[in-house]
Amino acid sequence: MIPQSLKLRNFLSYRQATLDFRGLHVACICGANGAGKSSLLEAIAWAVWGQGRAASDDDVIYQGALEAQVDYTFRYREQVYRIIRTRYRGQPSSLEFQIETPSGFQTLTQRGSRATQSLIQQHLKLDYETFINSAYLRQGRADEFMLKRPAERKQVLADLLNLDQYDRLSEQAKERSRQVRAEMEVLERGLEQIQQQLLQSDHLATERLTLETTLEQLTQQQQAHTAQVQALHIQQQQRQLGQQELQRHHHQAQQLQQDCQQLQQQLTTLQTQERSLQTILSQSDAIAQGYAHLQALQAQDVTLTQTFHTYQTLTAEHQQLQQQHQTAIAALQDQHHQVEAQLTSLVQQEQEMQQVLSKAGEIGDALERLRLARQQLQQLDRLQVQVAPLIQRRQQLQSQWERAQAHLQARLDAFNHQIQQLQLQEQRQPNLTQSAAELSTQLHYLEERRLYQQQVRDKGLERRNFMERLQADQRIYETQLAELDQKIQWLKRQAGPWLNDRSLNPSIEEELRSLQVDAQEAGRQACHDQGTPYQLEVADYPPCPLCDRPLDEQHGRVVLERHQADQAAILKRLWVVREQLSASEREIQVLRQEYRDLDYELANYGAMLERRGRLQEQLQGVVTVKTQLQELIAERDALARSLESGGYAAEWQEEWQEIDHTLSQLQYDDKNHALARGQVDRWRWAELRQAEIHSAQQRQIQLAQQRPLLEARRAQIDHDLQQHHQSLLYQQLQEVSDRLLQLGYDAPAHAAVKDAIRQNQGWQLRYQDLHQAQQQLPQIQQQRQQIEAEWQERSHRLQDVQQQIAQLSQQLDSTPDATEAIALLEYQLTEGRSQRDQHLAHLGRLQQQQQQLDDLINQRDRQQTEVQTLRRQYRVYQELAQACGKNGIQALMIENILPHLEAETNQLLGRLSAHQLHVQFITQRASKRSKRHAKLIDTLDILISDLQGTRPYETYSGGEAFRVNFAIRLALSRLLAQQSGTPLQMLIIDEGFGTQDAAGCERLVAAIQAIADDFACILAVTHMPHLKAAFQTRIEVQKQAQGSQIQLVL
């Protein structure tokens, strides 16, 4: 990681600063204490990993600022990256990760800061702890690597060497072995099921043979039944034809019987008609006499009818003349009454006209007043014509002014409503701010809990890996115990009685008796877990397993005691491993429960993040609301002033004033105009009365002319009434009366003739019947003869048909009905066919099962081959998991690199201390138990020695301790620079010069210059002025009132 540029904003003591690293190789960051030198280096670590010396993330924000941001650009493996980390006070940090492309920086940021941080570490293959233990000697923490526990030192080396890839390979191999084992178990269970199914093959063959025999029998039976059904169908068809013929003859006989019956009925009817006609013909003389008397009466009736018609004509004429005479007299009387009424009315009208003419003077005065009122009204009408447009225009101006005022008032009301709404939203800001602060506090707490949850998970994984290493050690110890036990038994069998006569070492015997049972049980359990029996093949030992010489008493006892001592030691180790396994299992259970509790506690984390986003949007909206509120208040105030001053319609008000001035000059008043109209209406009656007087005068003249005419008319009517009996109408009436008397019509005689005609009317009908009988009798006799012949012919045919019916019935009685037999046989055929189909389906299933069994045999062969392949793969993956584990390749690589690290450290330390200090890395040491039971354990201890010998690290002075730490850290950095896994191309040395004397400082600077070619960038931090001259490039830091400032001196 080679730095290129660093931009700070409100970070620790910096308000705004930019540092370009391009072209810098070895540089000194100098300045007074507290100026902000270390803050530059803390900014790099905080930008990349989000960690630093600050206790809280808010502490990195400049005092009084709301946010802090670090923009860091660096080169790593020929690729340029950029990281921008921003922290808002009281809120989580935001992180951006970018990569440089030809078109500019392209984002690699993931969803969420944690995912982005994980992606950064995947690209750099370096975490914060590894960085501060190798490339970064932090201020006051140069002894970071030395103060760690041995296991932690080994983990740092593993991270620097990128050995976690072997952990992943080991986990993948374990996971793959578990998958292979699961697949193998599935296949083995499948093989067992296949074997169970293959046991049914013999039973299927027997059942198939039986089923085929049954099918053959059913087929033969079906064929026999089919032949019988066909024969019966032929017989039944012949019988059905006979039945149809019999039914046709029955129908023919029935039809003939119906025809005979109809002919018999027709014959009876004709005979009855013939007898009736002969009876009428026998009465022909009487009917002729009666019919002649009827014709004489009818002739007399015709004569009387003609006289009656003449009588009716004269009677009607007499009534009409009499009515006309009476009508004429009534008309003359009505005319006389009308003339009398007209004369009476004329006298009354003359009296009324005289009364009207008496008021002529009064009406003349009223007409004069009407004329004056109309003159005044005409003058006011002319003024109204001039005033009306002005009044209309003034009304238009008033309406426009009111609309403008209403529009402005509506806008003012709308502004007030919007202002009230915005003020309500603004009042929510404290609540939103408080809610956002509370939510940020909760999220900060949950972030810490998530980090703690990750630590719990990492701890659980570390415990699980530790248990796997313990289980591997347990299996190794159990294998060693089995081998030692066989060797001891072999020695006892081969040594002879000298071992049985004398007891061995009592302490060894006691330990063997106390631990033998537990070891055997643990061995059996371990072998059971591995799926192998508890046995070990005995090797062909030579006479002596140590020196290949014959065993005597002395050598046999020594060898046996040594084997027993080794056995006791292994049993002790096995007991310790089992105790550690039990403790680790309990710890894992506690960690799992704690992880579940934390997972439940973090269930609402996502929802709270979304809620915080909404609150931030609402707070941003409140800021916008403030701006809108100010603008609306300004517009509302301007509008209110315009309404108060009335200046929004100045041109309308000016025109309005001109119209009012013109109206005042014309002095027009609607009230006066209305009074003038009232006066005209008041005296308009005089015109009407004047017309009445004129009309009365004209009427009086007319009445004087009409009165003599009416009196003459009355005299003429009186004369006509006196001369009426001498009129022509009266003479015609007398003439018609005389003619009626001369006619002499007798109505009763005429009525008697009509009654006689009605009484003798039957002779006419009987005469008609006689005439028809004379014509119909020959026809009826001929029809009767034809029907008699047809009836005889139908009777003969009926006898023939009945004989044929008797013959057919006899034939059908001799042929039995086969319907039931056919139905029974067809039912048997259907049942047999159903049974045959069932047997065929069953046979098909058996054939399919046989085919499935054949397929199962092939599948069994394939699965057996697959099981063998999976067993080989399982063994390979087990060996890979163990080889790639902590105690495999990783331990071997650390063992191989430690000598190089030790040599590099001592080389640098020799240059720093004039070869007075020396370090040694110890990877194994004896346990702290008694020497008799001591065993070697894995460790990573660092021994420091000087001219006086090896002493603890704490007993060395500050200067000496810093040289040791510096040498180890430089050696780590150089060593990693030579490795391909994680090339650390940057070295940071923060202070440490203050603990050295002049010679020590010169050696430190010389060491830095010596290793400069191994690094692309080395930064040394110091506050000592005399060390500035030792570096050609300096980054001077000064603290000012506006924050720390940077100056690059080349």
C-alpha cells in the first residue's frame, strides 16, 4: 500500500489539509508536541479500517464541527484505490471505496459500511491489527508485538503470511468430506433398499407364470361363450322377424275391423235417411194444399202493405206541416219579445250616456295635468339616456374592483394557511431532532453490539478450530498408546520370568493402573468416531526395539520402563486434552447462546436504519420549510399592505371619480324619475274618460236613430200574428188531413193477415223438403248398394288375415325366446373380459416390476462403484483437512519463516545496538509441571539477551526495548516485502527517538536509510529538532488558531 494523497476535513486537529505523497520516499514528519503529527497517520488508519486511538468515532470530529472526512488515495499491486470515510456527529459513518479506471474513479461501494469494509480487506489482505503490528509503529505502542501473547503473535504472523487461505482450504476440505460422507451414507442406504427389493425377483417370476396360465384359460372360455352368443343372436333375429310379421298382421286385422265398423255405421245412416225420404214423399198431397193457402195469404199481405206505406207517407207529411205551422207562430212571438227587450235596453243606455256626458269639465282639468306630467317625464327620460351608460360603467368598475379585492384577499388567506402549515412542520423540528439523536444513540449501541456479535462469532470459530486441533491430538495420542501397549505386551511375552518375578517402577505401575481404563475407553470412542475397529497391526520387532541386540534382564527392564514412562506421559497428555475438549464445548455452548441473544437483540437493526433515513429526509425537509416560510411571510406582508392602501386598482378609482363628477353635474335622480312616472300613471285615467265621453256622444246619436226603427218593427210583428190563419202553410195542412180520411187504412185487419201467414209458414219448409226428397232418394239408394258391397269385401279379407295370425302365433310358440340366455352369456363375457383385462394389467405391472428390478441391478452396480470412489475421496479430503490445518502446513511455514525473521531481526538489532543485543524465537517449550511429567507445548516466545545474559523484556531500559521492538518490526516489514502474499511497501515510525541517546538516534536513522530500498515510502515522526537535518524531505506540522497546517519541505 503506497500512499499517493491524503485530504482531511475537520479531522482531529485539522480543519482543512491536503498532503501529496507522490515523489516522497523517506520523509520526516516533524513539529512540536501536540501539533498534529500523529493525526496524519491516524487519518490513514481511520480511513482504511475505521479504527484509531480515539475512544469514540465522534471524537475524531474537529471541535465545533458537525462532520469529519478523510479522502485517502493509494496504490496497491499496480492498481490505484480511493477510500472516502465520513463521520457525522451522533450518526454512523459512511464509507466509499473506489478504483481508478481510464475514465476516472469507479465506485466499488457495497450496500452497508460493513460490507464495504469487508471488500477493502479482501483487496488489501490486511487488517488493522496486522497493520499496527508490522508496518505502523504507533506512538506509545511500539512494543505492540512484544506484549502480545504467544498465540496472538503466531496469529499475526499467520495473517501477514496470508495463511488464512489454508484455513479456508481446510474448512473446504472438511466441508467436502462431510458432503462426501453424507453422499456415501445416502448411497449405502439406497443399496440396502435395492437389495431388499431384489429379494422379490423369485416371487415375481412364479406369480407371472401363474398369471399367464390363467390368462390362457380365460381366453379359451371367452371364445366358447362368443360362439354361443353368435348362434343365439341368429335364432333371436329370426324370432324377431316372425314377431314383426305377426305384429303387422295384427295391425292389418285391426285396421280391417275398424273399416267394417265404419262401413256398417255408414250403411245404417243411409238406411235411416232412405226411410225418412220415403215418409216425406208419402205426404205430398197435403203439403201441396197447405203451400197453396200460404201463397194466397202472402198476396193479400202485399196489397195491405202497399196501403200501409201510403198511410205512413201522408201521416209524416201531416206531422211536418203541423210542426212548421207551430214553429212559424213561435218565431213571430220570439221576434216580438226581442224587439221589446231592445227598446227597453235603448232607454237605459240613453240614461247612462247622459250621466257620462255630465263629467266632461272635470275630465278636461285632468287631461291638462297629464300633459304637464308627461313633459316632465320626457325631460327625465332624456337625462336617463345620458346617465345610464355612466352608471353601468361605474357598476362594472365596482365589480372589477370587488373581484380584484376578493382575489387578493383569497391569496392572502392562502398565504396565511400555508404559513400555518409550514409553522406546524417547523415546530416538529425539535421532536425530529430529538428522535434522530435518540435513534442515532440506539444505532450506535446496536453497531457496538453487532461488532461484539462478530467478536463472539470469531471467538466461537476460534474455539471450534481449537477443538478440532485437540481432537486431532487426541487421535494421535490414542494411536501412540495402542502402539506402546502392544510393544509392552510383546516385551512381557518375550522377556521371560525375570520380569514376572520382580516388580517394575512402582510409580509407573500406579499411573498405568489409574489411567489404563480411561485410555482404553477414549481409544474405543475415537476409533468408533472414525468408523474403524480398535486394532493396530503389530510390526515385526527385532529382538530389541532399540538396539537390535538380544534382550537380557537388565536391558529388558530398561526398555520396558522407558515404554511404560512414555505410556504414562501420553496418558497424562490425553487426560489434559479431554479436559480441554470438555471446557471448550461448554464455552462454545455459552457463545452460541450469547450469539442467539445478540441476534434477537439486533432483529430491528434494519428497520431502525430505514427509520433514520426517513428522519434525515424529514429534517432536510424542515430546512426547506424554513426557506419557504420566510418567502411566504414576505409575500403575505406585501399583499396585506397592498390591500390596506388600496393601490392595486388606481386606474379604476380615477375613472370612477370622473363618472361620479359627471353624474353630479347632470343632477339626475332615480327617485324624481320614479315620481314623474307615478304622476303620469296617476292622471292617465283622464285619457280613458275622455275616450268614454267621445264614445258616449257617438252612442247617443246612434240610439236616437235606432229607436224609431225598433218601434216600426214591433208594429209589423203584431200585424203578422193577426194574419197567420190565412197563410199557405195552414191551407196545405188542411189538405193532407183530408187525404188521410179518404185512404181508409185498417191496421187490425192487416195484423190478422200477418198472423195467418206466420201460422202457415211451415208448409213452405215442408214443400222444400218434399222437393229435396224427390231429388236425393235415388242417390242415397245407390250409395247404400256400394257400401254393402265394400263391407262384404272387407269382411272376407279380415277372415284371411285372422287365419294368417293363427299360423304365425303357432310358429312363434314353437320357437323359445333367447333374450335371457343372450344376456347371461354377454354378462359372462363382460366379466371374463374384465378379469382378463385385470390379469393383463397385473401382468404388465409384473413385467414393469421385473424391468425395474433389472434397472435396480444396474443401479446397484453403479452405486457400489460410486461408494468405492466416495470412500477414496473421503480419505483424501480428511488428509487434506488435517494437512491444511493449524498444525499442518501453517505450522510448518511459520517454523520455516521464524529462522529468517530471527536472523533479520538480529542483523538489524546488531546495527542498532553495536551487536550488544540478541533475540531468539522459541516455538516449543516444556510445560510448567514437574520435570518428570514435563511435555513440550507449542508457543512463540521471544528471548532477549545482552552481554550479561538472557533477561526478561521488562528489565531492559526504554531505549533498549525500543531498539528491540524496532528491529523486530523492521524485520517483519522487510520479510513481508520479500513475500508474495502481502507486500507491505509502507513503513511508519511514530516517535521512539526520544528514548535514544545521540548514538542510538544515529543508528536508528542509519537503519532506516539502510532498509529504504525495500520500501516505497517510509515516514518517521519526531519532535526533536536535531533529527530534522538527517532527513532530506520533511513534512512540517504547525498548530494555529484555524487548526493544524501542513508544509512540505524538499
